[in-house]
Amino acid sequence: MGKQILIIGGGVIGLSTAYYAARKGHSVAVIERNAAQRDGCSFGNAGMVVPSHFVPLAAPGMVALGLKWMWNPRSPFYVKPRLSRELLAWGLKFWRASTPDHVRRAAPLLRDLSLASRACFEELAALPDNDFGLVKKGLLMLCKTERAWEEEARTAAKARELGIPAEVLDARKTAALDPNVRMNIAGSVYFPQDCHLSPHRFMVCLQRQLELLDVRFHWNTEVTAWRVSGNRIAAVETTQGDLTADEHVLCGGAWSPVIARGLRLNLPMQAGKGYSLTLPRPRQLPQICAIFSEARVAVTPMDGSLRIGGTMEIAGLNDAINPARIHGIIQSVPKYYPDFKPEDFDGLQPWRGLRPCSPDGLPYLGRARNWSNLAIATGHAMMGLSLGPVTGRLMAEILSDEKPSIDIRMLDPERYSS
Ligand SMILES: Cc1cc2nc3c(=O)[nH]c(=O)nc-3n(C[C@H](O)[C@H](O)[C@H](O)COP(=O)(O)OP(=O)(O)OC[C@H]3O[C@@H](n4cnc5c(N)ncnc54)[C@H](O)[C@@H]3O)c2cc1C
């Protein structure tokens, strides 16, 4: 028999969980403190579906790179120095996780999750009136320098070992693959299985599918506290009154640890702020989404416009826009696409979003240890859109007391609890 399920957070993870849970016959409601279709992290991201991202953020070399970039306000990665116990503890855990062994264990799991999610996107795109602009043309890692190209070629070799197709291309072959845009590069790696889509349209489509499945929405409703009884959640207190259910799923993105306060969960998390700018009429429109390898900037064609996004700024839970970082993104574009000019971006309103980042670069997925009717789905960092549908599918299996179809023990949400 179907259960009453309350999902906290209306981002891509919350809505995907709601979709697959409702499809299994559960009665589902979503609580979201904002209005419908507001511009949160799940709406303005780069829209990439990335089997190519099988290396977690916590990987060898990342700590050294982070320390080097920390002193450059325009760099792709920035940790705002601040006296915070949580930040220090998170940094220590990140450093401990950044080992070859962690990458070796995480990569096959990230591959399986990504490929399963890609298949879910294909299924969703085939539903009637559910066009969210899925383009299955792959992704190019564009390298300006021979050094970066060699490094990306090594990643391509690892990808092929994992069964993920990856082709190392020189500048001429790259230009032949995407003749719509002039590039100034040493070479690239092409990942043909990657895709891109319009995240805003995807979220709108998901919401419409949920309405068709009779999922209820509590918009403008903020979860403020939990009422517990023994080892169960008895009710969720919100700004619009108490809500009760058989099962609760925490999908609060970067705010998840704040929402979970009082439940004695240990969910180390930092908000990783990123920015994007969307050129409505770009000088040239590439067909294939790309990442500028050295600059760590993502470029995605989207419904005739071109979205350019990047930076990871660990600066707490705040929405402030840092102009130096926007400048860094804009300056990188003509370096790879020489026909573009920094002035192309004049007057554009930057978008920003907070990625939910766990210290080992892996999501938190599964049931809470001490609460029999609480599950957690968060911490997807740079891959929340890409892994959204498979997360929803796995959470629906867990909520239905089935064995998850992918072994996700590595993603235990209580892996940092003692
Ligand atoms: C610049 C940039 C580019 C990116 N590009 C990509 C990409 O190409 N591919 C990819 O896979 N990922 C990408 N990402 C990452 C992706 O956007 C995130 O991983 C994803 O959106 C996280 O989704 P979420 O549902 O966990 O969190 P969110 O979308 O943040 O949703 C959490 C929701 O919880 C709500 N909430 C918080 N507190 C409460 C409360 N107390 N009560 C009720 N509701 C509450 C929030 O309002 C929010 O709507 C990018 C991110 C950025 C910033």
C-alpha cells in the first residue's frame, strides 16, 4: 500500500524524488520555502548531464590547487577565510578524502549513477509534452595548453578503462566537430555520451509531471523544526502549520544541515557558490557543450542562447555576488572563443546558486540511522542536475523498502556519524 511521503526541498533532487515516489503509488507532498519556479540552484545551472564526471571533487591534487587558487580572486576555486569550526572540520575531511583510493572506489559508482540517470533523462524526454531541450551531442573538454591537454588525455584513458567513451582530439578535429564556433585551443577531449538540456525547462516539466501524478505542493512554506516521538518523526513544523506523514525525505540542498538541526545528524556540508551568465544572442553558437579545462568554466548552448558558468566559492550560506569572480568567468571566454569580447557581457544580470558540497564529493543518499521514517538525498555538489533522476529513482526504491538497484552503501548519509 502507498505511503504518505513528505519531501522537504523543491530543487531538482526533491522534485525527482517526488516523481519516482509518486510513480510507485505513494501519496507525495513537497514543501518548498520559495514560490514555484523561482531561480534557485536547480534552475540556472549549466544544464550538463555528465557521465564524464566520474572523478569526485575530493581527488588528489585538489587541495594543492585550492590553496594556490585561494589567493587569486578571479580563480575558479576560492575559500573565503573565516573562523568557522564547520569549515575547518569540512576542510580536514576533504583533505582526508582526496586520495587515489577514494577516486578508485568512487569512479565506478559515479559512472553507474550517471549512466542510469542519463537513461532516465531519455525516458523523461520521451513523455508526451515533456520537451526540456535534451541534446545528446556530447561534451568537449577544451584545453588551451599542451599540459592541460595531456592531463585531460590521461583522464580520457581512465574513462575508457571504465567503459566511458572518450576521444582525444587535436584542434583541427575539434573544429571539425563543432564548426559553429571558432576556438583557440591546443586540443580537446570529447565525451560523446554527455548531454545538455535547459535546466529551467526541465524543472518546469518535472513540476507538470508531478501535477499529473497528483503530488501536492506547499510553496512559500519553510520547515522550521521537527517534532519527534521515540525514534520517529511525528511532524514537521512549518511557517504554515504542522505537517505529518509516514516518511520524510530531506532534500534541502546546501541548507540541509540547517533544516536538520535538532535531529542530531552529522551532515558535513559547505555551500559552493557558482555563477552563470546567459548571452541571449551570442556571436557564435556552439552545438556541443564544453568545459574550458584550465579556467573550469562551463559553456552550454541553450535554446539559442549561450550560458557560461563557473567558479566554486566556499563563502558560507549567502547569496552575495562577488564581482571579481564574475570578471574571472568573462575574461576566460575570449581566451578559448577568440571572436567573443568581454563587452558582450555588458549589462547582463549574473545568476548565482549554492551547490551542496559534501567533503568527499559524493552525495548523501539513504535512510537516517536513528530515525525510522527519515531519509536523506543531498550533497550532489556539481552533479545535482545530472544525478537528479537516478537519485529520485533510488530514493523511491528505498522509500518502498526495496533493495536499491545500484549499490549505494558508499553514499550512506551517516558516514560521518560516529
Ligand atoms: C554555476 C553552476 C553550474 C552548475 N552546473 C551543473 C551542471 O551542468 N550539471 C549538474 O549536474 N549540476 C550542475 N550544478 C549543480 C546543481 O545545480 C546542484 O547540484 C543542484 O541544483 C542541487 O539540487 P538540490 O535539489 O540538492 O538543491 P536546491 O536546488 O538548492 O534545492 C534545495 C531546496 O530546498 C529549499 N529549502 C531550503 N531550506 C528550506 C526550508 N527550511 N524549508 C523548505 N524548503 C527549504 C530551497 O529553497 C531549495 O529550493 C551547477 C551549479 C552551479 C552553481
